[in-house]
Amino acid sequence: MKNPLRYQISEYDCGPTSLLNALSFLFQREEISPELIRNIMLYSLDCYGSGVLGKSGTSRMAMTFLSNWLDGVGKTGILPIASRHLSGREVWMESHSLIVDALHRNGVAVVRLYFEGEHYVLLTGEKDGRIYMFDPYYLPDGPVSDEVESTLEYPFRYNRIVPFSCFNREEGLYALGSEADREAVLVFDQRTRLTEEKDIEYFI
């Protein structure tokens, strides 16, 4: 059974929430072990704000570690998961970018971008230059923007539809920011990940 994607419960836990949403999107509830949940929560929320641990969210270092750890989990055979951490010029939104390619191969991407400050979201699909995204920051009416479509009708998949152009900016709603600061974590279920061998039509 799949769970609906969840919203963060504080102002700071968008990082671990988006990673947990990646697991919920890709895997059945019965497949997700408590160790995965425990370690995602244990190693995230590591940035200090006003002298309080976690009050500045989750660092890039923590996301890199968790991506590598999840990939290691897959290599042990505990769960058929694979993960890759992207940074800098690897993080870009266009038809042949690494992120969009991952979405076309049935993967997801946890991306750091800007929403009233640095923020993590989950990308779950792409069509015609628009990204299907689940933003864990709950706003019943969505953000105020003519570019972004908001919906609460697809709780298992997405709550925003965002054009490439929003992401590729350095400033503004859902901008990826400066190239040097960009970051994303790709996550796959190896059983459903499209490859040349699994789906030759993808390459035609």
C-alpha cells in the first residue's frame, strides 16, 4: 500500500520530509523499514539557527551523506533503492538534464530551492516543460504566483505544477539559485527504473 505524501510539521523539517516522501512515492508502506525513517531523521536537521540545533534545517553535507547511505542500502539488497547526489552545474531544468532524465526513468528528485529562504521539495514527474512537484510546506491555497499551478487533488503525487523557467532562475519563487549553491538528490526504485534494456521505446 502507498501512503499519501506528507507535509512538514515545523518550519525546518522540509529536508527529511521530502526524503521520506521520496520513499513513500517509490515504495510500498510495507517495504519501508523503521531503520530508514530513523536514519533520515537522525542525520538531517543538523544546521544551527540562533544557537538551536535544527533551526536552520538540513545541510548539503547531510543530504550528501544520506544520498550515499541510501545508495549503500540498495547495494546490500535490503531495499531495491538507488540514489545519486547532484550539485552545481549538474542541477538544471531542461529536457535532457539529469533531473528530468531521472523523472522520465520513474525516479524522483529531492531539490533544494528558494521559497522564503532555502527549502527542499520533491519532484515526481515532468511533461511539456512543466515539473510535477510536492512542496511539503502546507499552504491550502498555494503560493501566490501566476506561473505556478497549485492543487490538493493528487496527494500521492504532487501539489504544484511548475515551469522549467521558475527553477532556472537565481532569484524568485522556486528558483534553484546560483549555480554554485545548487543541489539535488535523485532516488530510484531499481525494479521500476527505466533503462535501455527495460524500455527501448524510451530512447526512440
